[in-house]
Amino acid sequence: MGNGTQLGKVRGLGAAGGGIVHHWWVQRVTAVANLFLVLWFVLSLVRLPSLDYGSTILWLRQPLVAVPMCLLIVTVFWHFRLGVQVMLEDYLHGSKRVIAMLALNFYTFALAALALFSVLKVALGTAA
Amino acid sequence: MASRPIAPPPRPLSPHLTIWKWRVHMAVSILNRVTGHALAFGAVLIFAWWLAALASGPEYFRFYQSIVVSPFGALVGIGLTWAMFMHMGMGIRHFIMDAGEGFDLVTSRRTAWAAIIFGVIATALLWGIILLGKGL
């Protein structure tokens, strides 16, 4: 609650109880992570001899590939989930916004689960 | 004599895209949101499908490739790559502005153009490597 000054008393007591600052900050943190992880991902794919099934699987199976891939999935999905939320808050109101936010959450979590499970299945699975 | 109640004048609306004169700073701001959403609902979907196809085995992966690897697929790929590099460039510009720098008109215009040029050149480079280097 701050140190008793007027500013201290209201700090973090906005409409979202401080959630806005957290939203803004996490979007920046995930943006920095995305910058490095997406560059790593693109350069890694370019350096692969071929993008066919065999060479991609061999690549994805390595721990130092599977782990950054899982991190990339988390940061990319988290980042776009926050970005789309801002768009929905700008353009939709009332019950439409609630439904759209629910749909966004389902979309994000279902697809993230699929992506993470797929990486783990390839990385932890026995060699085919 | 009772005068008819006058309807209150309509509330002023915030000016939108149709009102403002187009400037490059405005274009990158709008493009940042547009490309972000293209990535969220386009690239992310294909990315997750690619991973699921890899996890499903060679047979399903061939089916995935038969749809994705095509002239139309390359066109979508180039578009989404451009969206990704644009979003990346404009995101870096955003970091600079989040730090409180680059708000004066000249710098703001320069960084906006730099983000656009970065997006185009990086896309051309990457697809040049893909198409000329080793094919799809």
C-alpha cells in the first residue's frame, strides 16, 4: 500500500489492481525472449541440410533443440495471447468480449498443449 | 406552447483511420498489430500443425508436406515470413520507445522506415536462401 503518501496509496489500485502493469511488462519480457528464440529457430532451420521428416526429427530430438523449442512455444503463445487480448479489449465490449476472450484462451491453450506435447513426443520417444 | 424536446447531439466519436493523414509512424503502428495477428492466427497454426505432423510419424508428415509445399504454400510462407520480420523490426523500435527514446519526429520517422526496410530485406534474404539455395 505504499508508505502513506498520496501516490503510494493509489499505486497499483487502477481498474485492474496493478494487472495492467503486469500485462505490459510480461508482453515486453516475452517479446525479448521471442526475439532471440525466433531468430535461433529460423537460423536453425536454414542450417538444416533438408527439411524432410528424417533430418527434422533428428534435429528436434536433441535436448539443446527440444528445450529451446518448448521455451519458444511458451513465450510465443504467451506473447500473442496478451496481444490479441488488447485488440479484443479495443474492439469488443460486453458479452461479446467475454466470449471472445474465452475463445482466445481455448485457442491458445489447446494449440500450446498440442505443440508442447508434439515436441516432447519426438524428443522423448524411441527412435523410429 | 410546449416545445418539442430536442434530441441531444450525438456524442463525439474518437477519430479513426479514415480521418488521419497517413504517415509512416501510423503505418508501422497499425502494421504491428496486423502482422501480430497474422502471426497469432496464421503462422502459429501452421507451426503447431508442423510439430504435430512431426510427432504423428512419416506418413502423416508426407501428407502435411503435400499440402504445405506448393506455390501457394510458398506464397503464404513468404507473407508470414514478412509479417514475422516486420513484427520483429517494429518490436525492436517499440523497445527503443519503451525506453523513452526516439519520440522526436525525425527519429521516429527514421526508425519506422528502418523497421519496414528490415522486414523486406530479411524476408528477401531468407527466401532467397530457401528458393535458390536448396529448394523447398
